[in-house]
Amino acid sequence: MARIRPVSHQDRLTLIEHLDELRTRIIVSIVAFVVGFSVCAWQNHAILEILNDPLPGDIKPITFGVTEPFMTTITVSAYAGLLVALPVILYQLYSFVLPAFSPQERRIALPLLLMVPFLFIAGVVFCYFVVLERAVHFLLNFNDTQFNIQVRARDYYSFVTLTLLSMGLMFQVPMGILAVTRLGIVTPKQLRQWRGYAYVVIAVLAALLPTVDPVTMVIEMVPLVVLYELSIVLASLLGTPGKSRAPAEPSAEGSG
């Protein structure tokens, strides 16, 4: 395995060297995932207890078949291991694409890429402590007198992990807005003018999340709207590339 070394913007690597570096970083990412998966599989009881906590006290996930408890535990451990290894994976991705940016572009890309894991974790934490329990309570109590409600472990854990992952990705709104403004694609003024359309898009995205009920949808929309507005403020403070440059000096010709 090739040694990973920093590559500057001026370096010119051959295709073989690029592929060798990519292979090395993929191997590092796989190793990080395997380590995360191993730790999570070792602590699978604690992870399952955390995921079961939003359920009402009298409900416990059930399984069907001989292999389902084992396969469900392995699947949950894999999702948890991916979350644990995500910072390392993102760092390897960033390190691989960084040489393609000029020094000026790096100053823009670095803060944005560093925000990715923090925003993702913030979204997962918000979803677990604010959204998930309310969504589960609403869905399990909806028309409950007409159903014998049982929660299948495989379906429940898929619902929880997909909801957490989706909310973590939805919290990437500030990074996307800062990226398009710093690249000069849109301006903060345009984002303010498109505010109404943005709220509609946020509502649609919230409706597409697995929680489906209207109460949880509103709860999910609130932080996304706040993040959108904060992103506009931050983009205005940072400015766009065209506005950050100093105006050209007036020509001396024709004066006097």
C-alpha cells in the first residue's frame, strides 16, 4: 500500500499515481469502517437500548424467524459503524480532492468541508432527541384502538436509522448555500428573493422523510428554515467572490 503524502496544487501526478492514492485512501476508509463496526458490534446491546428508548415502555421489538435477531443486530451495528467512521471517510475524501483546488479555492472549501461532519452530527442529535420520540408516539397511537400494534425489529430499526440519516443530510443546507454563494452561482439577495420557494422545497423534503405525520413534519421544518436564514446571513457576511474584490482604480487617462 502506497504511503499517503500531502499533494500540493502544483504537483502533477500520473494516472497510476492518482489511482494508487485513491486505492490507499479507500483502504484507510474501509479499515475505519471495520474498526467502527467491530466496536459497535461489541457494544450492540447498548446501541439497541438507545434505539429502543423512543418506544413506549410496554412495547418491545419482535422478530420472526431464527436468523432475524442475528441479522438485525449485524445491520444495526453496520449503520452505527458507518456513523462512527464517517469523520475519517470524509477526511480521506477531502484529502483526495483538495489538490484540485487552487489556494484561493481551498480557503473556501476547507471551512465548508469541515462543517459537514458537525452539521451531520447536529442533525442526528436533533432528530433523536426532538423528532424521533414524538414521531414514534404519534404513529403508534394513531387509531390504536383498531389495531393490535406490534413493532417488528427489522422494520423499526430501518425506520430509525433512515430517519436519523435523512435528518443528518438535511442539516447540510448551510454548507450547500455557502458553497453556491462563494462560487458565485447565486447571491444572498437572490436567496432572500427566493425565500418563499425555499420554504416550499423544505416542506416537500420534510414530507418525504420517513416520519410522515404532519406534527413531526412541522418540527423537522423549523430547524431547516432557521438554518436557511442563518446561511443567508452568513453568506452576506462572507460576501460573494465578485463583491470581495476591491474595485479597480480609475484610469488616469483623460484627467486634468
